[in-house]
Amino acid sequence: MSSSVIDFIATEARFGARNYEPIGVVLSRGEGVWVWDTEGKRYLDCLSAYSAVSQGHCHPKILAAMVEQAHRLTLTSRAFHNDQLALFYEEIAALTGSHKVLPMNSGAEAVESAIKAVRKWGYEVKGVPDGQAEIIVCANNFHGRTLGVVGFSTDPETRGHFGPFAPGFKIIPFGDAAAFEAAINPNTVAFLVEPIQGEAGVVIPPAGYFTAVRELCTANNVMLVLDEIQTGLGRTGKLLAEQHEGIEADVTLLGKALSGGFYPVSAVLSNNDVLGTLRPGQHGSTFGGNPLACAVARAAMRVLVEEGMIENAAIQGARFLEGLKDIRANTIREVRGRGLMLAVELHPEAGRARRYCEALQAKGILAKDTHEHTIRIAPPLVITSDQVDWALERLATTLTQDLS
């Protein structure tokens, strides 16, 4: 590392809370699937800011929309109407088939908002006794970092020494429809679940799981809340991951790629019953639904569809997955994925996945480890076949090494 890179990293360490452990690279520019560090070295981004830059870095049409809106009006608060919010509502509802929209900022805010809304629905519509609402969640979930959310995490690092936590959550195994059925009781208001568990290492449930879950939710008047903050907006090769089993959630949570990486934008999408229980003064956000966010999100959704990024994710994801499966390496325990949401799980004896991520960095690929032994691979949805093949060559070389 050059002295300037060391200085950047040292300054972060001196002043910043140490709540992340970044790979040792300092990035300064991005375009499409590529990012460059402060020394001018180019890397293929295989993380996409955890799927937030699905449309590629600095997409020119999203950038233009942001600049144009920034010149006109950025923030009014929700005390007044603005000329972008209604258009955002209309367009996201048309794209996703939703009836009601609640705009927020971060993904975690969308999750917290959904928890509040389904509880309120449970008391006012379903008739659950006040204070008794229960939400079912899955082990190894990841729904954000707020206090309300980490209270039902099963990751000791995520929840350790942050309590006491709010009650009202029941944890079951992911992918087990029988466990879900057994957990339902008259006070169950919702099932909050990721279609694919991203932070857990791209864990895909068995076929038919969500079909069964949907039927159980309908039969028991339980709201199915799908956290599509990572999986949504094309990442898995469909607009929403729920479409792989042909189901519809009652509440869908979007974020990350909703702004193409330009601005924090999230949304709770629902049927009329859930969001229809909210009244003025009961929930809100100063920045949620601001005109700059809405203009950026509208452009981000538009390019996703007009430029065929969802279809490309399906095609290139299949190519990438097949290529990863073809790598014959003693280090690999399992390869899995859907669309451009992929993971390579290593045998524990191969050593920490981070060492392989650092080796990939040296070869011009930026990927990130999770849960000690898994490498996540999630490039922008604009990746080409040639770029997939370029990445596979370097991944094959790296994964056949013994770095333990």
C-alpha cells in the first residue's frame, strides 16, 4: 500500500467507530461494474454495495435525474406536498402491483415501519388483544441494525450487549414450513422473512417453501412480509424474488437498489389493510418521500426496466453460477445462488473466506466474506458475459489455492 492509502485507513481508524472491518482498499471512483482505488487500480465490483448499486456505479441517467432535481427542490418535509412523491407512488405501484406505499430512507427503517404497521393492523383489524401481537421470524435472519431488529436476531455478534429487547417475536428455522405452521397462534399478526437469506450466506429455501407459507398465511389471516431489500429489483433475475414461486406478499420491503446507490431510499409496499391503519401523526420521517429521493428512485426504476437489467441478471447469473460450479477446488464446499446473488461456501479447513477475498483483491476483484467461510458474489446487474468470464478465470485461480 502507498503512504496515501495507509493514511486514509489510519485516519478512519483514529476517528471512526470500529463497527466495520473493510477490505484494505480505498476507492475513489466508479463506473458500471468497475471501481478504481486512489492509486488508479481497477477492480470488478462483486458486492455492489450489498446490492445497492445494482444499476451500476454512477449510472448517467440516474445521475442526471439527481442533479436536475437537486437544482429544483430537495426537501419539503411531509408537512407539504411535492411534485415528485405522487409520481413515485404511481410508478412503484404500477411496477410492483402494490396498493399502498410508505416511503422511508434506509432498509432498516422500512423494516421497523412494517413491524409497527402489522402490529397496528393486528390490533385494529384482526382483533388481537392489545399488547399481545406476535411476529414470526427466522433464525439467521438479517433485517438491519436498529435496536428493534437486532432483538430478534440469532447472531450473537449482532445482538450481544445491546439489550433489553422488545418482546413479541418468535424465531423458527428458515425453510421449514411445518415449523412455521406450528408457530402460528391466534395472536400471530405477521411472518417477516427474507426470500433468500443474504447476510447468512445466500441461503435459498427448498422449492415450494414460499408456496406453502403463502397458503398458511392466507388460511390463518397472517400478513406475509417479505424483506426484499437485497433480493428485490432484479437481483435474483426477477423483479421480486417472490415471483420465482408465483406468490404475492401482503407487505413487501424495498431499499438499496431503489435509488441505484445515489441516495438512501426505501419503501414499504402493502395491501390497503396494513398501511391503511396509519393515521396522520402516528408514523413518519422528515426525509422519507422527499422530492430528491423520489426523483432518484423514479430514474433508478426506469433504467432497471428500460435497459433490460432484470433479464440480464437472469442470463448472467446462470452463466456465473454454472462457471462457479465448474471450478474443481478442494476448498469449495458448496456453490449456490439465484440470478446475480451468489455465494461460494468454503470448507472450514480451507481457512477464513476473508483471506480469499484479499487474494481476489490482488487479482482485481472485490468480493466480501460473510459468516467466516462464505464469499458473496453480487456484481451490478449490468455485467456482461465477457466480464463474467473474466471474473471466473480469477476466481478459479484463487479458489484452487490453499490459503489456510
